[in-house]
Amino acid sequence: MIDLNVLDKQCSRCSGLGRIENPHWFQFWTKLEGLKNSFRISEIEDRSINFEKITPDQPTEPMSFVCKECHGRGKVLTSEGKQLIEFIRFWMNPNY
């Protein structure tokens, strides 16, 4: 019997999520949270402040990217898994 647990492992690049978070969005959320906290701390008497001018521009890129190492699966093949795939490809190809 084949031990299926040794054929693949968690992707080290994306920690098994299958995607990589976009750092531009992380910076945007950090700045926005900092603005919220600064307005909560200071009691503003003047409510006529235009908050759209103060807030940072939202990035136009996606929030996350598909991991290029695992192609969004969250797992990568181990050497044993690669050997099994090679074996299956050999026997599935009728040209041999």
C-alpha cells in the first residue's frame, strides 16, 4: 500500500494557502487603520473634514496572487510524489 502522506507537502512559499497576499494592499490597510485610530483618539470638533482627501488611494492590483510554486493548490510534490507521477505518465502513454 502506498502511503499518500509522503507524496506531497505543504507549500513553503504560501504556507498552504495557495495565494500570496499583495504587499500594496497590506500597506493600504495599515495606513487606513492608522487613520481610523488617530481620529478615534483625538476628539474632532470640526466634522467638516473631507475624509476622502485624507485617505490613501486604494491599489488597483488584486488583493492576492496565485502562488507560482504550488499553482494555487497549497501543496507541492515531494521527490516520492514526483517519482510516482513519472511512473504513471510512463504507463499511461500508449506510444511506449
